[in-house]
Amino acid sequence: LTLKVSDSHNNNHSTVVALNEFSSAIEERTGGDVEVQVFGAGVLGTESEMINQLRMGILDMVRTAPTDLEKFNPVYSAFLLPYLFKDAAGVEKAMNAVKDDVFHSHPDSGFMGLAWNTAGARSFYTVDKEINSPADLEGLKIRVPNSRSMTQAVEMLGATATPVPWGEVYTALQQGIVDGAEGSPTSLIDGKFVEVIRHFSFDRHFTIPDVLIISTKTWDKLNDEQKAIFKEEAENYTKRVAVLEEEKVAKAIEQSKEQGVTFKDVDLDPFKARVMPLYDELRANNEEAAEIVSRIEAAQE
Amino acid sequence: MDTNLVIMILLPLFLVFMFSGIPIAIGIGLSSLAAILVILPFDMVAFQGAQKMFGGINSFGMLAVPFFMLAGNIMNHGGIARKLIDLALMFGGRMPGALAHANVMGNMLFGTLSGSGMACTAAIGGTMAPIQKEKGYNPAFSAAINIASGPVGMLIPPSGLLILFSIVSGGVSVAGLFMGGWIPGILWGVAVMIVAYFMAKKHNLPTEKSDRTFGQKLKVFWDAVPALMLIVIVMGGIVGGVFTATEGAAVAVVYSLLLSFYYRTISGKMLLKTLSDTALTTGVILFLVAVSSLMSWIMAYAQIPQMIGETLLQLTDNRIVLLLIINISLLILGTFMDATPAILIFTPILMPICTGMFGMDPIHFGVMMIFNLGIGNITPPVGCVLFVGAAVGDTKIEKIIPFLLPVFAVLFGVLLLVTYVPSLTLFLPRLIGL
Amino acid sequence: MVKFRNYLEKAVLSLITVFLVLLVVMASWQVFARYILNAPPQFTDEAMRFTMIWLVYLGAALAFGITDRHMSLGLFKDMFKGRTRIMFEVFSFACVLVFCLIVMIKGGIALVLIGEGQYSDSMNLPMNWVYMIIPFSGFLSVLLKTQNFVEVVKDIRSGSNGY
Ligand code: NA
Ligand code: NA
């Protein structure tokens, strides 16, 4: 049995590295009965294209994010709320509490979750103006990825959300088409933004975990022993990405500091206050996701 | 093993389709589908085909292709080419074969604006051919020089092909590629002028005596200024970050439109025809792009790039030899294919080898590849610039070839220079910090 | 029939011309809104992509109805005349038909079906409507290519129009 797993991240990204290790472990532990081919760098398409391929049976597993998953399974909308998690430890606690229910919800979507991985907290970074409070974001053009929920949240926080494709962000920042962007510290290095960015404010508005999904048809092809191996290796995948990401974030912060970027902790409360309507909206419109949100909150108490 | 089988079906089928004269896009699509049936069931193949037809062109950057094409076509009909020829003649007039040099410089200037080898060859060559004939130039020689310098606009920015490469490669900086294209593009033009100089001397072609006064010269320059300003506005805007490359292409359309109104050379009827022609051509070219993305997907899915990479590395692990092999293979493939499908098909295969294994800069790789495929545009049997050049020069391809042979030799030399001296390409991008 | 086709072609050509103008207008608007109004529009990126895709597939279908409008390598088939040449045209016609039926129509319908319930990122358009252009273009291509094929065969038979 040969499974194909696809990831849009570059081949040296933590998730692809961890997937390659996952692949070797599976092959070894199943005695070669199950082989996992890893396709990194998005060679097989964008994330929503990959999910469609998985639903059609062309791919078996995809590393993706709730931004794309919510289109197929409304439960994943829960993870798109800003300030859902308190900190890295909170993410782990909360995910362990809810992941089984989330992963196995809506089997009609054609896929289930197998593992999650941290993608770091997203914060604002800017070229000129330091961000200390939502008021500082007023009138600033901030680059966002092309996603409605992210655009909405960034607008509520006070900035003017400007969608720019990833490949054009560097020039957009350099030439002032946008005043800043948002992401984890590693994006400063990955996109070479460190050459133009001066201020990074840890406002941590988003912590959106990635999800490794597997097609339900593929899952049914595995025998019980193989399923157990997959579950164990999925846990290892989660841990491995966490370790790799922590190293990468620390290194990114150090490198960025060397190049003159200042990192600053800010008071989160005024930011949180601004996005509370999003919680009310979700509670009113998406019962399933709202229930998961409540459990995530409870798990972090 | 599946990988081998997929290649064994894909390649021969592709060649059969190509030579049977069916639309290239359909040939690419059908051979890809047939090959992937080895791995995937029919239903999935059909679905994935349709998904790629949509997804393959669902990219904002792709819009630059119709925009630059439209700008080029408007300028073509707007008489802007003529102003640039006058300017070129003023500079190149004292050399033997003056009109040939003017043709090359005209192509460099107009190519800068239009970014399409075909538009440029048609616009400048079409205007110059009758003048050259009148002055006793061999039409085959004139056409050869026009054709030889036709593709410079693919390298001298702005260039649709560089933008296409940026998209296919997954986001190599367009501004960086544009800056990288300048020096190799100018070298290309100069190389053609050197060849033209020696050929003109051999055939005793006349110089153009200029009896223009300083004031008249100034007038010629002044007339060309609005056309030249487009380069300043579009390039300055993109490199200076006022707008993205795609937006810059739209600005080029608006500006060339204003320019045509200013020179009063385009009628409403002609403009409407230019618009509908461009729209139709956009359909043709981006349909080809979409199908090629299907082929790229199928090659990635069957892990063909890895296999070709490994095979190439088994031949040799010497960087210099390998780059030579890659260049010669591309030149051979380029004789059969046009640049657009070639970029789409070969970038995903060759780029990981060059940038990944050898640490070649992606900008350098892109410029090298487009230089190479630009040569393919002027070689028989398939070369759109060659066809257009022969048509506007009113001569036959077999008569042009003898004059083109020395150009090929010199251009191959320049290609090697561009390949092995990275700073030729990378000097300017580094200067602006890319 | 011929009249219907002329109207159809004219209508599609006008539509893609309007689309092209619309694209230039939206791109200019995007630059203008960002600098002058300091409010970058959220929808233009997606609107332009979808408009372009519709333009491309209508244009490509239209081009199938025009002899040699799609790029092809004619040097080999151009050497033949009469019956042999007709064989080439039959082969070409069959290839276009197979591609359109399998990928554009069959695959396109599968795409429309999977797009059920999916909405676009910024304009919230139902994706199955957006995807509809693929099977539609397949259908239009088959129609126009068939017409063109019949004409070309007629021309080859009678040796007119340069055959
Ligand atoms: Na150009
Ligand atoms: Na060629």
C-alpha cells in the first residue's frame, strides 16, 4: 500500500521534515507494507486543491490549516477565532482535550484528522510604526493572506487589511505598498522581510494549529495494527514539529535581532476586547464550533 | 517503476501529437492524461484535469500576460514603433549597415516596451523592411537581423515571460528578474550588432549620412520621449514599488492608450479590434498555460522531476558539465517548442536541480533559461519570431538561415557567458537589494 | 444554423472584449483606491482572477472555431493534400473532441459537483457557479470545432481556401 501525503510548505519546513520522518517510521514499523510518499513545496497544488484531491481519492493525506478545512467541516471554524489559546502550553492542553472529537466530526466530508501541529502565534510586524495598542494600527495597511476570517479579524483589530500574495509581500513591504504584515517570527526569515521590518509586537492575535488529515477511504484500508502504528506516529509527528518549530522560532528571533528588528511584548487585553464580537457571532451561527470553543476555554482554566 | 512507464507513454505520445499538427495544448493535455492513467483511475484523471484547468491559471500574477500583450498591441497600432526607429537611426547612422543597426536598436527599445518577441519583430521589422530594400539591402539579410534581435524584449524588462517564470517557479521576485534581465538582454542586442557590423562590411552596405541639424535631432528625440517615458513609468513603478508587476502592466495599457490618443494614430474601430484580438489571444495562451500546469502536476505526481534529476546527476556531478548539458538540451527542445510552453514544462524539472543541488540563484536560473528559450524562438522548425520575421520581411526562411547561422554561434557564446558568469545577471538585482 | 453561429461567435467575442476592459479597469481601480482613497479594495484580486478565467475559457472555445487559431505545429501536415490531409484533420478533430469531453465536460461536471457548498475566499461566491465555465467551455468548444471541421473538410475536398 502506497500512500501519498502532500504539504504546501517548502521542503525544509518543520512540517515537511517531520512528515519525512513519519514516512520512514511507518515504512519501518509496518515492515514495508505501507509506504508513504511525501510531496512538499505545494507541487500538487494549493491547499484547497489538495483537499479536493484527497476527497476524490487522488491523495491520501494532506497537511493543511483550519482556514481551508472550515469550508468542508464547520467545526474547524472554532480555531479561526483570535485569542483562542492563552499560550503554547494552553494549545497543547486544549488540543489534547478536543482533538479526538474534532478529528472524527463530519465523516461525510471524506476525511478525518490524524494529527495536529503547532504553527506558532501570529503577531503584527511593521516597517516604521511600533504597535503597542490597537490604536496604533489605525490607518496602517497590513498584509493578510487571502482568507475572509483573517481579513475580518485584522480589520476588527483596527488595521486596514490588504491581501497580497505571499511572493509579493517582500516588495510590498519594501516599497510601502503595505506598512506591515502579520505572522510568526519565522516568517521574517522565510520571506526575507527581516531586511525591511523594524518592529515586531507580540500581540499574538492568532494561534491556528495545522491539521494533518487522512482520507476516510484510505483509513479504512488499514488493518487495526497499522491504524495503531499510524496513531502513535501521528503523536510523534506533533511532538517533532513542536521541537523543530521552537528551535526555528528562537533562531528566527535571534537572527532578526541581529539585523535590527526589535521584539516587544504588549498588553493583550485591549486587543482581545476588540475581537469579542467574533465570539458572539460564532456562538450565534455555529453551534458545533461554539461547543468546541467552550471546551477549549475550559481546558485552559 | 511506474515513473518509467509514465515517461515511456508521455514522451512518444507527446511527439506524435505535436507532429500530427493538432493544437499543442490538446497534445500536451491528452498525452499527460494517457500517461497518468497508469497510476490513477479514469474518473480521478478527468476530475484532476478539470481542477488544474481552473487552478492552473487562478493566479493574480497571470494577469500581467494579457495586460502586457494588450499594451504591446496598442503601441504596435499606435505608430509608436515609428518614433523609436527614427531615434535608433540617429544613433546607428554612421556604421556600415546603418539600417540594420537601427533595426536592432529599434527592437531593443520597442522590445523593452512590448515584452513580446513577436509584436516587436512585426512592428519594427515591418516598418524597416521596405526602407532597407529601397537602400539596396538583401531582404534576407535585413530579415535575419530583425529576427535575430526580435527576442531581446523577452529579457529586457518588462517581460511577460519573466513574469510567467516567476509564477511557475513559485514566486521568484519579479522585480529581481526584471533587473536581472537588463544586462543579458543588452548583451544579446550588442552581439547581434557586432555580427551585423562584420556582415555589412563584407557586403559593403552603406552608412546613413545624417544631414540633420542639431535642432532636427532634438526634435526626433523629443518625439520619442513620450514613448520612452513608458519605460521610466512602468519600470520605475515596479522596481520602486509604487505598484506590483501586474498593476504595472495595467498602467502600461492605460499609458499606451493615452499615448496613442496623443499621437492620434489609433481609431476607435482599430482599438476595438485590438482589444478583441488580444482577448482571443489571451484565451489561446492561457489555455496552453492551464494545460501545461496539468502536465506539470502529472509529472510531479509521478515523481518524474526527481527521476530526471537523478539521471542527470548519474551522468555527471560536475556543475559546469551539467549546466552545459542542460543548456544544450534546452536549445534542442527550444528548436521544436515555443518559449511559453517550454517554461511551463521545464521549470519544475530543471529548477530544483539548478537551485536546489547547485545553489544557483533562482533569478540567475530564470534569466539563463529565458535567454536559452529566446534563441529557440528564432530557430527552425518552430520559431514564432522566425515566422513573423520572414513574413514581414517578405522572404523565405531557407534564404534567411545562412545569415542567421553566425548569429546562432555568437548567441550561444553569450548564453555560455550568462550561464557561467552569474554576476552578469545578478549585479543589478543585488544593487537594489534583491 | 450559420446565422446562429455568427451571432453566437459575435456575442462571445463581445463578452470577452468587455471582460478584458473590465480587467484593466479593476487593476487601475486597485492602484487608485490604494493611493488616493487609502482603502485597498478587498474584492478586486479575486474578481479579477475569476473574470480572467472566464475570459480565457470563452476565448479558447472561440479559438477552436477558427482554423489554426490555437498554436499548432503545421509543418508536417501542410505537406499533404486531399484524402491524406483529411485524415490529419479527422485526427485533430477527434483529439479536441476527446479532450473536451473527458476533461472539460466530464471532469468539469465533477468539479462543479465538488464545488457544491464551497464559497470563494473574499466575495463569498458559490464555487460551483464559478467552476461552471469549464464544462460550458467544453461544450462550446465541441460545437464550434465541429462547425470548423466540417468547413475545413469541405475546403480540402474542393481545394479552395489555400488547401
Ligand atoms: Na521587454
Ligand atoms: Na525554435
